[in-house]
Amino acid sequence: MERKAIIQVKDLVAGYGEDTILDRISFDVYESEIFAVLGGSGSGKSTLLKHLIGLLQPRSGQVLIDGDDITGGDDKVFQKILRKIGVLYQSAALFGSMTLAENVALPILEYTDLDRKSVDNLVNMKLRLVQLDGYENHLPSEISGGMKKRAGLARAMALNPKILFFDEPSAGLDPVTSAELDKLILSLNKNLKTTMVIVTHELQSIFAVAQRVVVLHKSNRGIIASGDPRYLKDHSRNPFVKRFFNRLTADGNGVD
């Protein structure tokens, strides 16, 4: 069965000032898949994410979200696209003066006309999905780093988005908490069929959750490999890709 591309990146050129970071890159992300963007420092991972969610406009090229061009500059279209996506930022980006319930309620109150009882029911449901039921009235300062990530995820899911974007979801987490977050991502993807795009460099998470990846490289200013990360680990002939997936130094030695 032919898969539908819910994200289409076409000949995207991106940069800052005189520097070109990404030069004419193209790829598709399919409905319901977990897709990861990988690469070393300075390769353009964060720059690409900002273009995918509309925070930056490209020098040229297109980003289509569910058929709509997020780079077109039409505010009405942009607002429509925002209803289809959710973002879990690296720091979770919760408002410290608001409870978890109030944080999750923000996008619902902003973009819907639901009555207060319906909003509260929806908030409780989202917190329950990320295993934070019972923590509705806690402030972000009163919970752990892993719980903050899950609360941020609940807020990202508040409007039932078709696509979830994750910016380094495991950053700052211990290995056990990171593994628990990976398990949650897999569960949500399986049960909700939500498309997920993850920017990360954490190998354990990549192999645990990613179904397909693109690998960016600074020198090439673009994509040097794509496919199943497990296949790339064992079969890629690109020296950087081989080192990346096998944690090898430039001289070919492993890292303990």
C-alpha cells in the first residue's frame, strides 16, 4: 500500500547571514511513522526543525504540512497548520507560574471555544496519556525533569495534532528516564497513529524508536544518508555515518 507523505520538504535552502546551512535538501515524512533527523554539531538539525514548524522562513524551497505550504507567508494557512502540529521543546518550555493543568489548557483555550468543563476533561485526559494523572495542580518546579518532559508532551498533544515534533527529547535525562520516555513515544505512536519527527543525537533512543532517519552533515550542507538506522549502522559505506551509528572516533576506534 502506498504511504501518504504528510510532510514534504522540497529543495529547501536555509542559512543565516552569508552562511548557507542547508542547500537544496528534499525528503518526505509519511503518515504515522517515527522519523528522526540526525547529524553532528552544526549540521543544521535545529535549523531544519525551525523551518519545519514555521519559526524560520527558507531562502528558497518549500515545506508542505499535510498539503499546505508553511513557507507561503499566508497567515490564515499558517494558523491552520499550527492546529495540526505540536512541539515538545528541549527544555519542555513550561510556564513556571502555572500548574501543569494550566499549561496544558493554554492551547485549548487559545484555539477552541470549548466550555470550561470540557477543557478540564480534555486536560485531564492528556495528562493521563503521559502518566501524569494526579499531578494536575503541581507547578513545574515541584516535579522531576522527566515529568516536565511528559507535561510538555501533554501540552503538545492538547489539540490532537497530526504531527508531533520533538527537539532533543532525551536531553538532560538519566538513562532510565530516557528509556521510559522512549517507551511512551512508541506507545503514543502505536495507539494514536500520530506522525512523529524527532531531532536527536542519542543513539539508544534512535535505535529504540526511529523507523527511518535522515543524516545531515555540516560539510555537505545536506543529507548524506537516509533509511532504517539499524540498516545504516551495519551497511552504510559513508565513513561519517558508519562512525556516527557505531560510536567510532575518526581513527576507527570505539568509544567505551
